[in-house]
Amino acid sequence: MPPTLERRITLLPATALNMSNMIGIGPFITIPLLMTGLGGPQALAGWAVALVIVIADGLIWSELGAAMPGSGGTYQYLREGFGPRYGRLMAFLFIWQFILSGPLEIASGYIGFANYARYVWPGMGHASGVAIAVVIGAVNIALLYRRIDSISRLTVTLWVGSLVTTLAVIVSGALNFNPAIAFDLPPDAFSFSLGFFIGLGASARIGIYDYLGYYNICYIGDEVQAPGRVIPRAILISVVAVALIYAGINLSIIGVIPWREFVPASAHPESDFIVSVFMERLYGTHVATVFTAMVLWTAFGSVFALLLGYSRIPYAAALDGTFFRIFGRVHPEKHFPHVSLVIIGVIAILCSTFSLGMVIDALLTTRILVQFIGQVVAVVRLRAVRPDMPRPFRMWLYPLPALVALLGWIFVLGTSDPLVILFGLATLALGVVAFFGW
């Protein structure tokens, strides 16, 4: 009998997995990009828009994840949600875009890691940064090349380190918070023009990027104990907890460092390690260096959680016959999809050679079109055609969250750069051609 996955993950490591991904390097590298979107602290409105979208979308993930707790997450939801006629196409398109967007998201963590390493080694050039990303990517693969029960313990350890790091920022910011600096709004900060809404969309995209990962546990549903209860709780606890943490981090930074010192981000190289600058201004260089090491720990915890979850997606597709069979191989002794893990890990390392802004825009655009909007359609269709389907968790206030999520994703996509939208549509079109050719 071939080896199978084991249900070992309980609520604590499930929540830790999500939050390690969500907290990660995101808020430490994107605060300058967030403020650049609207040119000042009013950009926090974009972060609030992102939170509304994420909460609504989290309820969609909770219902689908509890009802279909298997490896692959979205892959299963689209296949079942669109039925026998279109489900196979949508599942294929998800894997098609994921082969790009998944490694890009992991690569953003490697890029952030290299950026903060530059604070410790100021003379480090681009080639050195790429070399650091390659090494971190290889270490990440090596640590995940083991049984899932030992990974659960390691996930909690990395999660604790992430919480300590973010708590240090929030406490330091609260003790030194200056509202005159934090809320120094530029003239006409809320002039509701076309430019304002485009900027709001740009800030919301950065906010959504920071939140990505609230659903990570869904990708390894085959390895979760009592998934009908654990998956929804892990998602909702993660979203609420990280929302509070992000509010504290954002206000801490802009309440100490005037936003004009790092906006626009492209004109201020120190924006790459803004939290290290924050700690240096409060406590000096030595403390800031130690804290930078803590940020690097947090960044690694994020990419660790990402690669763990994302390695299970091609595995699930391969088992279902919709992807190359080699991805479905399980390690005979350690019981994890080792081929999928290594391939996704290597692609992520290669993607870390791109710029951070390009990585974020590309991964969100491709993901919104197929994954997020596709799941909105899937959950609504399943409610209509399979009303008797077992649903351990049912979306609150249905169908309102589905509508809010749909409108939110359309807004975020519609306010993107036209070239980015074209890239997403072209990727989708190529996927359709590839599917029928295959």
C-alpha cells in the first residue's frame, strides 16, 4: 500500500501556520509602499479596505475548507464548485497560475530577507542579495524535508519568534507615539477624485499582500485533525489577530518616523529596511542590528509556512490526474510530497531575482482572476446545486460576504496598472490554450 498523509495538525499549529505566513516579512517591507499609494497616512484607508475584503473572503475559505478538507485547497474547491463540465478547466487554470503566483509569493519573502540583510551589511550589492536568497531558499527546502509532526513543532517555534518581533515594534511605537507625526495629513488628503481611488486601490493591493496566508491551512487539509472545526477557526482567528497586529505596526512606524522621510519609497533606499531605521532612531545602532536579526527570523518563518502549504497543491492535482504524476509522489519513509516540495522551492528561488514591486503586482493579478473570484463563484454555485452537501461551517450572513468579496476583488483588479491587468489576462488565455492542447 503506498504511503499516505497523516492528520497531525491541531488548532494551535494550524493558526501558527497561517499567522507565520501573514505576519512574515510583509508589514516590515511594505509600509513605505503602502504610504506611497496615496502619498501619506491616509493610505491606511487602503489597508482598511483590504481588511474588509479579507474578512469576507476568509468566510468563503472557511466554508469551502471545512466542507472539502483535502490537500490542494483551491484546486479542489474549483473542481467541485464548477461541476463536471467546467470544474476540470478551472482546476487546471488554478494550477497553471499557481506555478507562477505561488513561487512569486515565496520569492517576495526571500527578497525582503535580502533587503533587511542590507541593513547589517550596507555595502551589499544586488548579486550578494540574490546569493542570500538562494541560500535561504535551500535551507527552507532542507528544513521542510521531514515528517509533518516535527514540522508542526518547528512552525510553532517560528510563530513565537514572529510574535515577539512584532510585539517589540508595537510596544516601542506605543511608548514613543507622536500623533502629530502620525496624522500629518497632506492637503486634500481625501479628495475623492479618480486619482484618489486609483491610489486607494494601490494601497489596498499592498494591504492584501500583507494579509495573504490567512487560508494557508486549507492547502494541507489532509493533514489537519478535525478539519471541519480547526480550519474555520484557524482562518478567522488569524485574520482578527493579524488585523490588530498590523494596526499596531503601521501606527508605530508612522508615529515615530515622519512619512515624508520614506515616501515615495523608490526615492528612499532606507525604506527597504524601515523597521530597522525605526529601532535605530529609538534605541541606537546596536539594538537595531539585533532587531534586524529578529525580522530576518520572522521573514524565514513566513517563507517556511508558504512553501509548506504550496508544495501540497501540485501534489493534490497530480493525484487527481490533472497534473504531472511525478508531483504526486510521497516520500516512502517521511510521508510528505517531496518532489512537489523541491520543484516549487527551486522555482521560488529563481523568482527571487525580480523586484519586489513586480513580484507583488504579478502574483496578485494572476491570483485574483482565477483563485479568489473563482472561489466566490464556486461557493455560490455549490449552495445552489448541492444544498445537502455536508458543511461543518456555513458562511455567516450568506450571501453578503460573497458579494463584498467579489466587489472588492474587482475594485483591486480594476485599479491596477493596465499592463498588469493585460499580463493577468494573457496568462489566463494561455492557460486556456494549454488546457485544450493538453
